[in-house]
Amino acid sequence: MNRTILTYGGYFEAFMESLQEKEREKIQYGLLLLKTQNRLSTKFVKHIKDGVYELRTEYAGNIYRVFFIFDDGNIVVLFNGFQKKTQKTPQNEIDKALKIKEEYYADKRSQNT
């Protein structure tokens, strides 16, 4: 398995810029697993809603989430990320990921016409 990982809208890059190097390395490790492993446990990946998943990372007692979708069964498109501070994933972060997903597919459709 070797998935292609893309980003969309600069959200993921902005999130990564806000992190320390060790935190970025830990998230990159999760991305490597996502890229190369056929199936990942819910410790690393969890379905959230409407085809949006979260990549789950924990480092030094902090919890980080990066939203993504699978596109064409193989390409992983990364959206927004955030540091999780509550037990439940905040609804506003989920809503933001769903909105970005809609924008992504709208852009993709407009490029294919």
C-alpha cells in the first residue's frame, strides 16, 4: 500500500507551522502509517462523519487531530488540524472539516468540467 497524500487549502500547512518540531515529527509518523498501511487501528484513525476521518496523534500529554478524506480510494487529502483540549472533538472543528470537504469537491468538479 502506498497512498498519495495531498493537502488542500493550506490549512494543514498552517497547522503544522504552529507546532514544535517534535510534534510535527509525531504527526509525520502518523502520516507515514496512513500512507503505507492498509488498515490502521482506531488509536490512529477514526471516522468522524460523512467520509471525514481524523488522524489521531498524542505527544507529551497533548492530543492533536488532523482531518482528512480518502479520494478515489487512494489519495488522502489533508484538511484542518488542531490541538484537542476536551474529551469530545469540538463540533466547530468537525463543521470546519465538512465545509473544507465541500469546497474541495466543488473545486475538483470545476476543474473537471
